[in-house]
Amino acid sequence: MPLNHFQLVQEAAGAHFPDKDHAYPYPAHYGDPQQEYQAGHDSAVLFDLSDREQVELKGSDRQKFLHNFCTNDIKSLPVDQGCEAFVTNVQSRILGYITVFNQGDSLWLDLAPGQSAALTEHLDRYIIMEDVEQIVRSPEFGCLYLTGPEAGHILSKLDIAALAVNQQQRVTDSEAELTVRRVDWFGQPGYLCCLLHEKIVAFWQQLIEAGAKPAGQEAFEALRIESCFPLSGIDLTDENLAQEAGRSSQAISFKKGCYLGQEPIARIDALGHVNQELRIIALEGDELPAPGTPVMATVKDNQKEVGKITSAAKSYGKYPVVALAIVRKEAYEPGTKVEVVVAEQAVEGTVLCSME
């Protein structure tokens, strides 16, 4: 399909689009992904995430309703505050990985691309007498993600106040209906800027002029994977239990009381561990392992499969390639040596919880 207006503006700025036939093409890079990656650590980079999905929940029962179907405390969420959460089924398997923000008169849910249809269908089954309405806002609103140590300073040049983690600012005088949400996905200041699609080009240009470096998916994936930040539908599916995502401290309240899937989550918490969990795999080779590639390790003197790769990216830091994988308990301790086969070659790797 042809590039839209925003993508043509990005292309004019040096963006390379390798897959223009994709439903929403993202630039791979702007000429030098290594520089973009480094800017993500040293200053600030700006990513187009306009196909992330937005769902608005309206109605007087919205907070109580969502509270009953996800893992975090929604009823106590103050206005202009947010939190991560999992929407789970009765077995505590992940049906959605969301960030929820209290917009005052509604709740806004941010989801990975392609995830809103299944989530809204699931929640709709439970709306019986409750005053709750779900509205998918993705056709109207897109997102930019600004991240890096200088990200807050860049936003201050546009009169956007300093924000704490999981706090948002609604820019009330903005024709773009701009809301800036502090979400530190990569372990550093990060701001998800949600605004009308038709106003994204102007705001993107403002952020670039204020000092942000435009960056593509190659840098985004490297930073994301090195931060062990999962994407629902890629790294997490409905085969995974909520605690297997490794986001319990951010996304699960163990004090909120009953909700769908709460009992298995409480049992796992009492047990003290899950049988498998998302981990970073730092690889020594140059080729990317495909999703589904087995992760092998020596366990009790036997070589066995201990997990599968879910996503991978070239890195420009300590290791040539980084990947995410769901790894079983016998091999998920940091420092465990593993092996994957890439392009018919065995490649050594190390299991990590973080890149520090």
C-alpha cells in the first residue's frame, strides 16, 4: 500500500521503509541505526508507534468493571495516573497486556498493535447490566514515543511539565487533543504521546526541532529487547501465565482482592516462582534467530530444550544480537549458558534479566 502523508515526511527526512506492503510500514532506520541506538542511551530518540491501539472505556461503572477483569488496582487509580496490567482468563493466562490511564471521565487503554479486537470482545461478554461502553480510538489517534535521558528536557521546551512515572498530562489547549504519558518502557525516561493522526506530523517536527533524533524499528527493537519489555501477541500470548511475563511488580497487585484469574496468580505467588519466565538471551553470533527457535541448555549433564525465542534484534552494545525467550526454571537464572541454532550454526548465548 502507498505510504501515508506522515510516512512520506519521514522518508524525506531519511527514513528507509523496507516493507511498504505492511499494513502500517515503519521505518527500519534513518540511515544509521547504530547512531540511533546510541542516541537512545545518551540523549533522546523519537519513534513512530502510530499503529499501537487505543481503547476508551466510558460509563459510571468503568473503573469497577475493569478492576474485576485485570491484575492491577484500577478502582484506586487517581485522575491522570496510569498503571500496567494484564487482562487474564480464569486460569490467569494473558488475554491482554495493557497500560491504563484515568482520563477523569473515562479510562484509556494502550495496547500493542492488533490487540484491541480480541480484548474488547472478551470484555464485552461480561458487560450485562453495567454502565460501560468500549470505544476503539485507534482510527482517530496515533502515538509517538520519545525516550532517553534528555526526553523530559525536550518536552519542557514545548511547555510540557515534568512527569513522574505513570503520570500523564492532558494538553488542554492543544488542537491535537494531545496527552503525554510517562511510561519508562526502556528503564529510562519515556513519554508516549497520544494525539490525533492528522496532527502527528506537526508534533513530530516540533520534537525533532527541539532536539529529538528520529529513529526506526531496528533501534526500537534493540532497546526494547535489552530492557526485557515484551509485546503482546509476539512475546506474550494466551499460552502464558501473567507471572511468566516478568512484570509482576509493575502490573500485578497482590492486595486488590478478587478478579478473574486471581486465584491461580495468588497460588503462584505463594509458591514463590513460575515454571518459566521471559528472559533476555545475549547472543554471540551476527544472525537473528527466528521466533520459535529452540533455546538449548545443559541440565544435569543432558542437553535439552529449555525455551523458545520470541523476538530478536541486532544490538550495538555489548552483544551483537539480543533476543527474548520464555525460558524454563532450570535455565532462567542470570548467567546460565545456552545455545541456539541460527543458519545451521550453533550460537552461544547467556541468559539475562537485564543488561546491567
